[in-house]
Amino acid sequence: MRRMTIAAGVGIWLGIFCGTEVRAQKPPLLPEKDVAALANEISGETAKRNLEGIARFHRQRGSKGFHEAAELVAERLRAYGLSDVAILQFPADGKIFYGTQRSRPAWDAEEGTLEEVQWGSMQDCNGGTTVATDRRAGTVTVKISECSERILKRIASYGAEPVVLAEDSEGADVEMELVDVGEGTKERDYKGEDVKGKIVLASAQPDAVQDLAVAKFGAAGIVSYAQNQKTAWWGENENLIRWGHLDTFSSNKTFAFMVSPKTARVLQKRLDDGERIVLHAHVKAGQHAGNYEVVTATIPGADAKLKEEEIAFSCHLDHQRPGANDNASGCSAILEVARTLQRLIDEKKLERPARTIRFVFPPEIEGTLALLNGKGQYATLSASTEPGKTTIRVADSFLNGPDLTKRIKAVIHMDMVGGGPETKAVFHVTRGPMSLPSFVHDVAWAFADWVNEESYKFAATGKADYPMVAPEGGKEPLRAEYSAFTLGSDHNVYEDSSFGIPAIYMNDWPDRYIHTNFDSAANIDPTKLKRAAFIGAASGYFLAGLTTERSGELLATIAQGRNDRLSLNVKRSRQLDKTETKLFPSFAEYSSKLSLSVQQFIPRAGDALRMAAPPATPYSERPKASGDGLLIFKRKSEPKGPLAVFGYDYFAEHAKAAGIETPKLLSYEGLWGEGEEYAYEVLNFADGKRNAQEIRDAVSAEYGPVPLEMVVEYLKALERIGVVEMVK
């Protein structure tokens, strides 16, 4: 592929905006020989075999299952020839903080069964006394243990299907009556019901029921039939069993089992008919001090100086069994990227890139916060003298998170990238937040859009140079979407203002089987895995090798990305009141800074980039602030991380301690975003330079107009809990 200088790239940029039709060479950004090497080597089948291996384990934080999955990943990385393969350990005991993440103790389960207690003959109880079974007829006084012919009918088994036992359940061995409390999250749900010492049947997640049912009303345990996230297919499959959670830090310890809506409906019908149902719950599980574990490996860079910089591939390794798309798919995809790049470099089919490429496999969000904030101790597994057992050996060396943070220039994060047609999944390449403009997302989209074209051409005609089809996979076109920033995975840790690391987020949404027993390997498409791995590998390899000499086509790619964003902004502007035209300077400022972000990789590109970047609106021409709009806030250096993390809410806990009412911003619903997203960006924009009015305008440009008063209220709450300070 013809190389271009930065000056030539500026010409392409100007040509696009002057209306000249300029078509980028295909494939984009990389020489075709490199693209062909990647496309030929990446195997969707190899990725799926690794996925099937990972999906065998119930991968809860700090658990034996997670460790076994981590060992499998580490073994694969060693077999593929990567360097610095290790499992890093970060202590997690419920007391240690990693930035904004309160570490959650490890949780392990050995046994868990939920059974209905039935009797072969009611005459066998209490010496021939008939047991009353109609709850409406009066209280039953006979002891269950006096019934000689007890029959236990299995409802749920952790051994067969681990998803049935809610995470953070505590040990129990009880036989109790079942009481239906509807949703179970409001006091009125318990009106007229005696649940003390009994098991409640609820439609909400166990953590939402726990404190009310157990602490206030004395319930002994919970059976939940909560369903997964709302999509167009929500509620259609009554056999789905949702992954459940109890509150890690609640003092009201209990157990919870998850059942399908179908099972719950049968139980409810029997209870409504006046039948008395007794359940036997046996649980051997609990929290304990342990470790977050993060698998890591590298492909060292070639340049003496630039090898100290890193491009990181990330996926979260945890979740319930099987957890195939969420997120064995992301981890198997970046494993395939690791195998492919290492092999092609070893075979001299690809040049070793200037920068180091790192691969990380943490528990979702909390493991990433531990990695970036803490000191990870290197650990290895070795055989024990006892048959069938292994021991963990820890070294005296550590990986220092703050040092690693400084080295990482960009992240490619994959979370759910393999959903086949049965899942109804749509594949997304997601832009970063407006608070962190970066060109890296345009790089990923250039490759994704090219795969879109090639895969559609093949699907429509049966012919394409690069169809990217796996022999065991589907032939449907990819139809990837270039989507606006959303929260929901580890990318929002990297892109938080504490770290400021741009992250390419590749994900499926919707997925009708997410977080359920149906998220199985059978629904994963090897072709989708191959395409996701290619987009990630091509993007990461390009960024790892990006130097002045290889920057020619990049400016044209950024210009095309600006066109896409401008088109989106034009569509959104039609939804705005005329009084909100003041938001447009925020769009212009974002585009200008995005273009200049190339300097983070190529410092000498400054002059050409300034010539090519669209001009930002001068501050003198922007709307004037007044009153509280003039206030300026700056985020403090500690704690680092987003405030709503995994299994813990830093803001909620500290606000409660300070007597602060929940700010209205957190429940606000805008045109294109919701409260948590507004709050995430308000904090990110609090840089000590923007005033509150400018922050309000910036988040309004991103998610839709929001009242200034809500933004100021939230900033003042952040000041009271010590996250930001006011600049005088």
C-alpha cells in the first residue's frame, strides 16, 4: 500500500471537506499483505474451542472456578509463546480499597440444593394425624421431622447448574415454608404475610429483596425468579434462569436460589390455590478473604524507546457458568489475537511492532481497578504432594498498577463479541466519551466498516476478497454499528478521568440470553469470533506500530470519522430546542481535540494536525455563565476510578455517611442518556478549567439537555464527599 506523508494526509482531509470524492484504499490503514496475513491466520474455530474450555468453569470473583479458568488462559498463552505470562494476585478482603472499588471478599460454593418436601401419605405424620395443607384453613402445627415418608423433589442444583445459587449466598440447611411476596422490594409486598423464619418467593433480584425480607421481616432465605435485562425478547422464554446476586456488604447474610419464571409460575399457582409448600434448602458456600486474579502476558515491542509504551487488549474473565458470550467470547477472541500476532511475528509474516502489546484477563471492573491502582503479586501454580491437588506459589515481585497506567496508550476491550443469530445480538464498535476525545475509535471503525463491506459482499454475491467466514461458522454479514459511548464494562474504568486511557469497546447488544443459563457455547458463532478478533488484531497492531512514517492514511480515517459524528450530531440537533444551539461549540471542541489526540502517539505531528483539525469555537464567543454556572471544580488525584463500580457504589456509601440526599442527576433521563452516564461525564469534565455551565453544556451535547441546577447539585455533593474540590 502506498505510504503517504502527514502533509499528504492533510490534503486528503481537506479534499473530503471540500466535497471531493476520495476513497480510501482497501483494506484500510495497514498494508494489504499484513491484512491478508491476519485474515488468513485468525481462526474462529480455535477461538471457539478456547471459549468452550473457559465456559466449563463457574467464574465468580476469587473462586476456585475463576482460578481454574485463569490457569487455562495462562497455559494457552504460554503455549502460544507469549512473554511475561503471569497470574497477578491482589488481596481482596472487603476492607482494602483499589481506588473507588472496595475489594469484595472471594466467594466460593461447594454445594447448593433446593428441594420441595413432599409426603407419600398424610396418615404417616404424627402417629396418624392428618396434616392440614390448606393455609387458609389455619396454622399447621405438625413438625416436618415427624413425617416418616418424606420425599424430596429437586427444584435446583448448584452441582448441575451453578447459576441457580445466587452469588454471595451463605451456608444453610433448613426446611421452611414458602411465601409469595411479589416483587419483594417494598413494605406493601409483605402486608398480610407472615414471612418470619420462612423462604420468600420474589420477582426482584435477591440483593434488592435481602435487607427488607431478612432484616425487617425475618425471612430465612430467598427464591428469586428475576429476569434479565429488558429487550424486545424479554419474558418470551420462561425457562431462562437469571444469574442472581446478594449484596456483598450487607450485614443481613442469607442464601438465595434462582428459578425460572416457569417454575415460579407453578409455585405461585399452588400457593394461590391455598396449598402449603415446604422447601428444603441446603447450601455450603460463603465469603472468605482471597485475591482478585488477573492473567497477563505481553508481546514485547521492537523500538528501544517505544517498547516502554503499551497497547492493551482486555476482557473480563469472570461470570457464571456457562457465560459463553458474556464473556468467554471476549477472552477467547483476545486469546486468538495473542496467538495470531505472536505466530505471524515469529514467522516473519508481520514486523514486530514498535510498542509492546499486553493482554489482560481480570474480573470485570473490580479486577481492572485493582490492576490500575494496586500492586499485583506474581503467582504460579505447581503440583502438590497430595494427589489431585495443586499449590499456589507467589513470587516476591510485583507489577505496579500506577506505572502500568502510564505506559498504556490505548486499550482494545472485548465484552460479548460472539453472539450468533439465536442471541439476536448486534455487534458494536463503541466510541469513547466526549470527555476523552481520541482517534483510536476511528481506527477500529475503519477496520469494522471494511469487514462490514466485505462480509456483505460475500453474503449477497458469494464473492469477496476477504469474506472472513469460519468453516464452522455462519455466512451472514457482520452489520457492525459505530455507536455512541455507553457504560457497562471495563472500558469505562480506563476512560475515567483518573486514568484517561482511550479504550475501543467492542460488544454485542442486545443479547437475549445474557446472564442466564442459556448463554451457552451452542449460541456462539465462530465467524463472529473471527471477525471480532480480526478487527481487534488489526486495530491493536496498527496502533502498536504507529509512527510518523506510518501515519499517512490516518488523517483521512479521522476525517471520515468526523463526518460520521457530524451526521449523528445533525440528526440529534433536530431533537433540540432552538435555545440549545449553544451546545454546538462542545461538538466543535470535541472534534478539534480528537484530531489533535494523534500527538499522544506522534508528538511531532502537531503542526500538521493543527492545520487539519476543525477549529474550536473561541471561548469569547460562547454563552456567558452566571451565578452557580461560574463555579469551577477540579477532581482530586485520589480516589481513582468511576464512582459506580462492581458490587459497590462509592458515591452512595459516602453520600449516606455525609447525610447527603441522592442528587436528582442520578435519576435523570435525557434524550440520549441516563443519570449514571451524566454523572460519569460530569465528574470527568471537572478538570479545574471548565466552569459548571461549560460542564453542563458538554454533557448536554453528549446525552441531551440537563438543568444546570442538577449538575451543580451533583458537583457540590462530590465536593462534600471529597472527590472534587472547588477552584477559587
